[in-house]
Amino acid sequence: MRYFCYILECADGTYYTGWSADPVRRECQHNAGRGARYTRTRRPVKLVYVEEQPDRGSAMRRESRIKEMTRAEKQALVLKCKRP
């Protein structure tokens, strides 16, 4: 099974970081109000960064490292992802 770490951009401009086996499905869950409490009041959310990980543990560790980043560092990840 494949796992991913992802970043969502919330309607208020904040970032939410999580992990999932299917980040697109997870984005839909967040937008339906069935995601994290943080995103329920900040909908709609948009998937802006996805990073594949080799296993679940790696995805969880990467999520933790991203959550420790500053907003500027997270923005740099997002911008790096959008470049061709």
C-alpha cells in the first residue's frame, strides 16, 4: 500500500498537514466536514502539496516534521511542488 503526506490550504489561508493512503479522497472528506476538527470551520480546503512515502510510519514522521515547520517553510514546499 502507498502512503502520502499532504498539505491542505484552508479558506482562511492557513495550512493543515496530514497523511493518508488516498489524499484526494481525504481532501473530499475534509470538505464534507468529516475531516479534522481544524478544517471543519475553515472550509473549503484545497490540496496544495502531496509527497509519497514508502510506508505508513514514514508518512506519519514526515507529517510531524512538516507540522514543526514555519509557515514560510511550508509555503516553500508548496511553491516547489507547483513548479514544472
